[in-house]
Amino acid sequence: MSSITTREVPRGFSFQEYMTCLTGIVWREGLRFLHQRERFVSALVRPLVWLFIFAAGFRQVLGISIIPPYETYILYEVFIAPGLVAMIQLFNGMQSSLSMVYDREMGNMRTLLVSPLPRGFLLFCKLLAGTAVSLLQVYAFLIIAWFWDITPPPIGYLTVLPALILSGLMLGSLGMLISSGIKQLENFAGVMNFVIFPMFFASSALYPLWRVQEGSPYLYYVCQANPFTHAVELIRFALYGQINWISLAVVGACTIVFMVGAIFAYDPSRGLARRGPAGGEG
Amino acid sequence: MLRAGLLAGLMLAATPAHAFVAYVSNEKSNTVSVIDTDSWTVTKTIKVGQRPRGIEFTRDGKFVMVAVGDDDTIQVIDAKAQAIVDTLPSGPDPELFTQDAAGKTLYVANENDNTVTVIDLEKRARLGDIQVGVEPEGMTISPDGKTLINTSETTNMAHFIDTSSRQIVANVLVDPRPRFAEFKHDSSELWVSSEIGGTVSVIDPGKHEVIGKVTFEIPGLRKEAIQPVGIGMTKDDKTAFVALGPANRIAVVDTATRKVTKYLLVGQRVWHMAFTPDEKYLLTTNGVSNDVSVIDVAAQKVIKTIQVGELPWGITIAP
């Protein structure tokens, strides 16, 4: 990887050149996603399995509480829908990070990194591309969920968009940060075990936090500190046309931290990324 | 469902509805909560007698009558002053009551006395008693005012009473513990809910015969948890809403097929209900969770739940 980063990043590109780069990367990611039908299907099937099967068995978990932003009693399916939306974005974020590892192993990343544009911008484009793909998946899921009687107010489909972009960027940059430390494709299983599952289960995606607090106060603090919890809550409130300011602040701050971390980690001149044979270009 | 969704969208965009006032009797806290249907908040809580249950506006909308069972009377609340101004002479432990279309005569079911008391509302005087079955509860009057219906919880019957002679003319056996009775607006059918039987019996009022039954089934819930109580019928008689008690749901029933088309999740132990006069909303009392749920009738969706006093039981909305 080091061989392609020897020259200084030139400055003074026009806006159009930036846009060309952005559309190129987003387009490639979009094409790749559309050509991988299985990926689209599996991205949809995963949350739908949770919705149709898991939710059926856990109806009693909500008890009799009214949890904001909801204004009345809701079925469990309605409660977990925002959590499943965030799950789609979590998996998508990790999957695009997986594709970064793959690109590096296969040598495709060289094509990307030889671009004269600043590396930070390239990575940001990559993140945006991944987020755009997750938006496609999320809206497809929300349409199917609508027929399952998960019917947020119509305006909610619009107000949730900025929340989805922000949470998509956060989870994508987290994936990118993690992928910078992964040498081989096979290690992705570790990401599943150590990142996706703990993040997903120790959050408010599947159960309200007051329930967690009843069971274990310590776990409650863990859930509170989990950025994924705040991504879920941000999406949940936005889907009902409201803003959860705390979650917005946490997700915004985490996005910045993860993104700066990822850009730093992918800079071979300073980066944390270990350079070695696994890099493919070493 | 698509149409219902679109309709809901349109309704959201429409101008806010005319505000009504709902009165909710809280059986345990011995109060009546006043709800404003514009802001959906409790605007006042009125202290009343012990164990308030049956509650209804007078036809002119000036007074609210509330049966306070443990005080063996019916209290009259002035809707303007929102304060108790008078009492009506019922029998012991009045529970539910109904009035004729003109609002002149009130019929009260006295739970512990096996009687129905007849009260002249203008003179506020007791006219007499009618002997009925054990534990009378459900009360309704036919739209033409000629037939009074009383259901007795232990006798498991709907008694048909001639209002002019004040005599029982027919008894119809229904499923155990009949709680509530409601006529279709065109008088063609009488619906009686059975709490323990878990059904609603549809009775032909002319023939005094059960001609059909509405049954309920909610996946994941025990049959015993489904206890039909309150019934609300839309003005066009096409849709009935049935409160299912501890099943925490309102069943939406197509009256033509007598089949449930949808279950709406509300608070715990949903008991009685009332439509706003424009029939835009239906309000239900949820006894155990101490709140009132608001249903958007056209969209068939629960839109809000409002905290009231302890053990909300009955509800009435100003005409």
C-alpha cells in the first residue's frame, strides 16, 4: 500500500473534479450493490426475519408502558422497526468495510487511491456511497413494514432521511475504522462477534432501556454508552417527526470521531494500518 | 389498508376538529376527569361520590349524570360550572343507566337490588321500580323508545321491557355474564356482550331470538383474557367497536359479516367507550392502566393515550 502514496496530495482541484470523483465512487458502489442481488435480498431478509418471526414471540416484552416518541400503546413490531432499520445500516456499514478489505486484498484499492484527490475526500466519498446504498435498503424495508401495519405518519418518511444519513455515516465510518485494522477477509467473522452482535444486543433496538434497567443496571449503562443505541433512538424519533437532541449530539460527535479516526488510520504515512504482505501491494 | 392510510394522511392535513368535552368516571379515585378533545388533556378533575361508574350527558348537554354506586345515588354535574349540583333517587348500588330519546325518563340498573329504577328527569323524582334478573347491568333503549333492554349478569339474560307498561315482555338467554347492550340505529339488531362467554350475541329485537354471534380470537392470547364489554356502533351501523377488557384491545367488527376486521391495541382492561359527536374519534376507558385511548375512527388507528384517574370506567361526550 505504501508504494502508491509516496507523492504529496496536490491541492486546488475544482468543484467539478470533486463531483466527478464523488459520482464515480457512488456509482460504482451502487452498481456493485445492484449487481449483487443476493446482497440486496439478504439485506432485506435479515430484518424481515426479525420482524415476522422474532417479534411474534416477544410481544409481551413492552409491558404496559408508553415510551416516547410514541403517544399510545404499540405492538412490539412497531417498537423494533427503527431498531431493525439501524441494524440494516449497521450491517451495511460493516459490509462496506468488508469490501474495503476485499478491495485491498484484490488490489482494487490501488485504483481508488491513485486518484490525485485528497485521501480524506476519497474515503468520505466511499462513506457516502455506502450510506446511499443503506438508504435504498432501509426504504425498501420500510415499504414492506408498512404492509405489516408499521405505519408511521407519512411525514416521518421524510424526516427520517437526515437521521438515516447521519447514522449511516457514523456506522460506515466505524466500519471503515475497524477495517483499517483488519488484514484479511477471514477476520471479518471476528468483526461479527466483537462488534456487530454486542452493539446490536446492548442497545435499545430490541427492548426499551427501562426494561434493561430492571434486569441489570450495569447493562443499562453499557447500553446508554453504546453509540448504536443513540443511532436507534435518533431514527425512532425522526420517524415520528421528532428530534432526540441527546442522540443527535452523540451520533454527530461519534461520526466526527470515527471519520477522523478512519481517515487517520488509512493514511499510510501516519496510519495505524499495519502494512504487510496482507495488503496485497506490499 | 392503502385507502385507510391515505385517508389518515388527508385527515392529518385537515384543519383541527371542533373541540368536544369528555367526562370520564374513575371508579377507584372517586373522581370524574374532564378531557378537552382539542388538546387531548385533562382540564379538570371533579370530586364525586364513592365508586362512580355509569356516566352520561343529559340530552340537552347541560348536565352530566354519574352513578355513584357506593353512595346509592346518581349525582348531577353542571357541565358549565363543572360542579355537582344535585342528586337523583336511584335504588341501591346504581351501575349503568340509559334515558329515552327525549331525555325525560331515566332508567337505572341497581346492581345489588335486582331492579331497574325509573326516574322522571324533569321532576327529578322516582317513578317506580321494575323487577329484573340477578345483578342487572347493561341498559339501553330502542331508538323508538318503546323497548327498554336490561341485561342481568348472573341470570345471563337480556330482558325486553315495555316502557309504557314497565313489564318484561321477553327474556333472551345469552352467553355468561352479559355486560352491555347496544341497538343498531335502525333498530334491526340488538348486540349484547358477554364478558365470561367471550362473545357478542346479535339478537333480532322483533323475534326476541339470537340470530348470530360475534367471536373473537387474538393470536397469543388466552381465550379467558378476551372479555367483551363496551360496544360502540357507528351511525351508519356498518362498523361496531367492541372493548375486550383484559385483552387490552378494541375489536373492529364488520356488522354485515359479523367478523372482526382488526384489533386495536389500547390500554389495560378496556371497558367502555364513547364517540365524539362528529364520529371522528372514539375514546375508550382503560381501567388497569388508568388512561383513555383515542381512536381515529376513519383510519382505525389508536392515535393517543391520556392519563386520567384511577380505574377509569365510563365515559360520555357532550352532544
